[in-house]
Amino acid sequence: MASSHIYAKRRIKNIVAMVLSVAATAIGLIFLAWILWETLSQGIAAIKPQLFTKITAYREEGGLANAMVGSLILNTLGILIATPIGVMAGTWLSEYSLRSRLGPIIRFLNDILLSAPSIVLGLFAYTIIVLPMKWATNGDITFSGFAGGIALALIALPVIVRTTDEMLRLVPSTLREAALSLGVPQWKLTVQILIRSARSGIVTGVLLALARISGETAPLLFTAFGNNFMTFNPLDKMPSLPQVIYEYTKDPSPDINTLAWAGAFVLTMFVLLLSLTARFAFSRSKVSHD
């Protein structure tokens, strides 16, 4: 009797937990569908070829081509800067900081940086890059795409560090012991065995970091600033899709507002695609570790 009562109680708890989990998932999917539908319905009038071929200088008759190209350049700069530093830092935390007191301190500081407001990081990049460049060039170069890339790299860096650290920790310790017993040096073990084993998870972290910085607006207002024309030079003011959306939502023109909604839909779909790709890569790395 007692065992059957305990079994029934556990079964009820399991059913309640499953119902709550399914309800939470359904609520999340409903909000996602709502966001996609709202951005699509409000911006569908502007989703046409000129959205991807014309620049924002033409306003109502223009598109968002320069903003999309600018976002691509800025995000690429941010990821190219953050990825090698983040992977090396995460590798050090996982493999070399075990006997160091700095390991827990750096992990704690990385977690703080992970939750730091993006506007604070943008102001930091403005202080260390934009202002010195202005003084060094007598005002010829102030805001720039390079400064925007640095600001985005500061946001992406802690995500990559955390993911690299966690993915390397998932690699079985027996793999390390087997390699070291064969006389493999620590650096070769790390580079040729551990990082290769965890590369799917590390790529997942990079993709998540890219999705994280793709929609950032505040740091770019202090660094890249924006531009209504097509710009490829990182030392010039550079437009970005989030910054253009932010400016166009405040415009009194309904056509400009529609362009902002169309840009929001394109940006949302891009981030969604990146997130799904990251989840797929993470599931593959989890299966390979199992």
C-alpha cells in the first residue's frame, strides 16, 4: 500500500511537471509567432526588392541595403575580434587555471561582463576608441565602424569564453589521460584533441554570440553612429540595421515606419535562423559526446 501510494504521488508530480513544461513551451511559441506576425503584418508593404537594393538616403523611395551591409561588416568585425580571444581565454580557464586562484576570479568577472548592459560597453568603447581617434586626427575621424566592431566584440566575448570553457569541460577526462600517458605535450593535447572534440560546441557559442550582437543598437549609437550611404570603409561612420530601425520608428512618416517594421522582420528572421543553427550544432555536439 505504501509503495503504491508513493508511486501515485510521484506520477501526479510528473504529470504536473509535464503540463507546466508544455504550457511554458506553448507560451514561448505563442509570443514568438506573435512577434513574427506583428513585424510581418506591419512591414509587409515595404518587403520588396528595393528594400535590399536601395539605400536609406532615398527615405520613402529607398531601402535598407546600406544598413544591412553595415550590420554585416560590424558583426563580422565583432566576431573576428572576439572569437580568437574568447576561445583562448575559455581554453585557459578549462585547461590551465585548475591550480590557479585566478580561474574563479576570471570566471566571476566574465559572468559580470556577460550580464553588463550593452550601453555601458558602448560608452566604454566610445571612451577608449572614439575620443582618442578624434584627438589624434584633430576631429577628422571620430565615429567609425571599427569602434562599433570593438563595442560588439566586448558583448560577444563573454559568451564565447563561457561556451568554450563549458564545452571543453564536457570532453571526457579519460581522453586527456590517454593522450598524456602517450607523452603528448599539453599544448598539443589542447589544440589537436580537446578543441577538435569540442569544436561543434565552440561554433555554437560563436553563433550564439553573433545572434546576441546582431540586434544591438545602443553601443552603435556611441561608436559607429550611422550613415545614410553605402559604406565599406571601417574607419568611416557606418550604418546598421538596428540603428536605422531605431531612428525610423521615431519618424512621423508612415512609409518610414513601415520600412522600420520591414527591417525588424528581416533582423528577427536572421537572429531566429542563427539561433536554430546554434541549437542544431549544439545537439550534434551533445550526441557526439554521448
